[in-house]
Amino acid sequence: MGKKMAVVGAGAAGSYIGAFLAREGHDIVLIDMWGEHVEKMNSDGIDVSGSQGPFNVPVQAYHFYDASQLKDKYDIIFFAMKSYDTVWAAHFAKNLLSPNGVLVSNQNCMNDLTLASIVGFEREIPCVMSGITVGLWEPAHVNRGGQPGRDRGHDVFRVGELHGRITPRAEEIAELLSCIDGSRATSNIWGERWSKLTTNASSNPITAMTGLGSNGAAEIPEARRLQIEISKESCQVALAQNFDVEPIKGVAADVWVRADEGDVFEELDEKFLPNPNASDWKSSMAQDVTKGRKTEVTLMNGYISEQGALVGIPTPINTAITSVVDEIDRGIRQADVENIKEVLLRAGIT
């Protein structure tokens, strides 16, 4: 018999994973808190559009309340909850794991140790999703932007173990996910996590606080400067903690930390210029702001600032942008291009 699988958190990323695995014939259920989404998935299946669609696949979905009554236990749970929902949802997922089951974290941010402390350090497997844009703007319809990763020679899924050794189960998860996009096991999952964190932290809040898409923000020199500074600070913090950070936008971490050098800055600035071949995509954080939902900024840029404080690395830009986006979360600030100047002001940069 095949392994029983579940997706806990069937938002954009979770629905995307669930749709492809269901199309492959795997025994999988999707669990989410958005009632209309759950009902439509059950009645009409999931529609997948974008670079790897279109297709529709029937799925079995449950609201969290109904899933709490499930008698089945699952061998593999793909965990795609928002970072601020990590703790309670991890306890929920733990109750659904089979005795030898594993939880695969497909989240943004650095939540693996928190997850492992709840479900067991031997039962949590990090999975970084790199260079993928997905959106869920309406119930049961997930859209993938950009070109399929394998067409770019790019492995979207990087699966590893907390201890850093490549294991058969990490390779099994990577093989499962290969039906979606490029996928591989890695011995440097922490370096992958920091690279992904840096990429997200430098792009997500920019579109979230301005209301612009990725190309719209890229047209603004000051926005690109913020992205470079965020990346520089993140790499400084990671390297100070001796992480082997994977390249970010194809550039090594030790180059990002030299962003204050004129010729290096110009090289890095080119990495954020508008891409005429790409859609004007809104990041997951920008999607949250548009929907009136809480963002992950305190667990993303805020995390970089917290870690910087621990190792004595100043992070003025990450601290400032965290405070500005947090004010949008709290409803006392609106998304606007003027927020770029506010971040620079709070960071003491002119």
C-alpha cells in the first residue's frame, strides 16, 4: 500500500503541492481553515493555472474542525501554514502523524526548530521552496507564475535533515515532489533556509508596503537599495553565525556583505532591475496585505534583526521595514510608495 499523506495548510503553496500529488494518484487529503475553499475543493476539485497548467484534479479536503475527528494517521504531512500559526498547527498535525510519520515543513521563515520541538526532532524534515511564485486569490484555484523550474535548470524543492546528512527519507520526499518541479535532497538545509529567508525578506515586504508588483517596485532605485541593504544585513548575520549560505540571486553571501563598495553595489543593483519577461507578481506578503491578513514580517525581517542583536550585527533596514509593515498589519498605516522613504528615515539613511 502507498503512504498516506496530508497537507496541513492548503493555502497557495499547500494547494499547489496537494494538487500535483493528487494528480499523481497519491493518497492525500488537504486540511485548511478557509471554509469556502474547502467546500469548493470538495465539490469541484482544484484548478491549477499558470506555467504548469491548466488542469483540474479532484481532491479530498477537510476544515480543521472536521480534520480533528479523522481516525486516519498519516505517514507524510506537508506543513504549509503561515509562520505565526506554527505552534498550534504543529500540535494539531502531531496528532495526525502515524507512529513513524514525518512532518515536512514547506513554510517560509526559520520555524524548523520550533516544529521539531513539538513533533520530535527525528520527525521533522525541512523543505525549502526556492524561486517559486504561487497565488490563491479565489477558492480552489491556485496559480503558478513564471516558468517551470525544470525549464530553467532550477531545483525548486530542496529537502534536507536537521542534522545535515542526506538520508533515504529525504531522498524519498524529494522524489515525491519531483512530479511538481525540480527537486533534490541537500546536505546544507540551513544554508538553503538562510538563502530563502534573505530572498523573501528582500522582496516580500517591498511589494507589501508599497502595493506594487515586483516589476513596479523594481523601477524605483530607492526600493532596490532597500532590497540590497536587507540582503547585506541578512548575510552579515548568517555569516557571523557560521552558516554556509547558498548563493542569493546567483551571488555569494560574502559578496552581498560588501554591498557598500561602489562597484559591488552596481553589480547587485542589476539583480533587482525589472525583468521584461516576468509578470508583475505580488509576493505572498503583498497578497496578505491585499486580503487584509496578517503578514509574516516579524518572523522574517524581524527574525533577522533579532539574530543580528544576538551576534552584535546592526540591522537598521530590517528593523525599520519590520516596524512599517507591522503598522500596516495593525491598520494604522496604508500600503503606499511613500513607505520606502519612511523606512529609509527610520533606518537613519539619507
